[in-house]
Amino acid sequence: MRRLAILGFLAALAVTAAGSLAAQEIVDRIVARVENDIILWSDIRTLSRYQRFVDGKSETDAQVLDRLIDQWMVRTEADVSHFPHPLDADIERSLSRLQSSFNSAEQYEARKKQSGLSDSEVRGIVSSQLYLSDYLDSRFRPAVRIDPKEIEDFYQTAVVPRAKARGQEPPTLDAARDYIQEALVQRGINEQAEKWLKESRTRLHIEKLFDEAAK
């Protein structure tokens, strides 16, 4: 649950250094400078492809660029703090969860082929997601505090209506308490992460060289 929720926040940030697109597909170019680093056009294309693979659609190229800048900030701070990279076993579990999010193995393979991503690229992106999500969790979870009344309110305004809309009997509050607690913690982590990213941007030298019309 912890990783799934954060991955939801980070799905738009997901991109990997697993490799750029083949030269015959696109002529690469710099689309942004963040401090002393660069973001390439191929980075935008890779993330767009991943979004289409997972969600069936992608954001605009300008929005994807903003996601990549956010990702740069998270990864840079994680690297500086020497945050550990995910283990192979954790990556495999995340890949299994990704595959199970599709209706069938056939749909998974078809969408992957349609997106143009290789198995190694998908694995690299999933590994990157885990690294970023685990770092954000470790950084912001300790500061999140959930009031018992928040759990009760969430149960009445979200859990019960959702179950009834599906024609199901709602679980008891006690049965749903741990799930609700974690959902609220994830919401708190996401809110703090978004605030931190917004504030961090003001302290960075960011130069966008991206022109939507020139893509």
C-alpha cells in the first residue's frame, strides 16, 4: 500500500537513465538545464512512452518536462544523502504489481509493444520509481500526524459511499482503520512532497530551452 500510493504520485516523475531513444528515431537535443545538469528531448519521449504504457495516455511535452525537473530534485537530494537503491527483489515485486494492474499478461505485452518500451527500459523506470518513492517516504513520513477524527471522517465520506456505490456492504471502521490510516499518511506525504518541490524550484537555476512548436 505504501509504495502503491507514492508511486501514484510519482508515476508522472518516472523516467530512467536506462538509455536514450535510437538515433534513427529522433535527433536528441537539450530541452532544459537544471543547475549544472541537462534534460534531453529523449528523456521527455521516454517518460511520455511510459505514461502511455501505464495510463494509456501521456501529458503534454511541457508538462512532462516539469515532471522531469521535479524528478531531478528528488533524485539529487536522495543521491546526496546516500539513500540506498532498491534491491532486486523489491524491483521484481514492483514489476509484478505493474503487470497485475493490467487485465491480462497479453494486454501488458501489447501495451508495452505499442509504447515502444523494452523490458530493460520498463525495469529501469520501475527501479527509478522505487528509489524516488522510498526516499520521499523516508523523508516525510515521520512528520505526518493523523488525528483519530480524520480516520472516522474518511470512513464516512470515502469508504462507506464507495462500497455502497459498488453495491457492497461497507467494512466496519475497525476493519478499515489500518487501510485508512495508511491512505491518510500517503496523502500527507504527497502534500508535503509537493510543497517541498515547489519551494525547491525557487532556489534552483532552471533554464527551459523547450519550444512546443519546435518538437
